[in-house]
Amino acid sequence: MKKITKKIIKNKRPTWDEYFLQIVESVGSRATCDKGGSGCVLAQENRIVSTGYIGSLSGLPHCNEVGHDMKSGNCMRTIHAEQNAITQALKFGLPLEGATMYCKTTPCPACAKMAKSLGVKRIVAKKS
Ligand SMILES: [Zn+2]
Ligand SMILES: [Zn+2]
């Protein structure tokens, strides 16, 4: 007879928000530019719909290899983590109505407006 022992799990489970913000950190580690280097996760009913990180357009050189393309304080080579996550969802036809957007920092006004217009209902940022 096999003896079954129940172990009491002492470590606290993260909330959904904490869980997705941890994933935002992992996603952001793929960033190719450190100017506001960040990640973004779009979740629908606690499931990941799409992820994005700050980076160059597909096939173009990366800042961490060739340097930034700076214009008035912003790097022009990259698109924002939020833009990447949103465009990936759209590319594959995934609806964002009612979704939550998890970000490392508060998204810029353009990304926030784009998310709102696509039906994103909540934006959760780790840092403001
Ligand atoms: Zn850059
Ligand atoms: Zn933005």
C-alpha cells in the first residue's frame, strides 16, 4: 500500500495580476533596445492572447547590435512593447474586447488609446 502524504503548500500563490506582471518581466527580457525596454502581455479571461517587447521591426537591425537611432530623445528604430503585443493579436485575428493589458511601465498615450479603441478594458502597469 502506497502511503499518501499531503504537503501543506506554504508559499503564497500570486494573484492573476501578479502572475501576468511576472510574465511581463520575462517577455521584456527579449527587448532589443534599452530605451524604455519593456514587455507587454495581453490577457483575455486570464489566458494570454498575445505578448510583445520593445524592438526593431522584424528583419531590421537591433539597437543592442548597431546602436540607437535617436531623434529628440526617443529611439526611432523600435516599436513599443504594447504596439507589438497589439499588432500580433490583430495579425492573428484575436479579439481584444474586454482584455487586460499588462505592462512594465504605464503605456504612452498613443498605445493606451490604441488599446482602448480595440476594447481593452483594463491596463495594469508594474511601475507608473
Ligand atoms: Zn534603440
Ligand atoms: Zn507606446
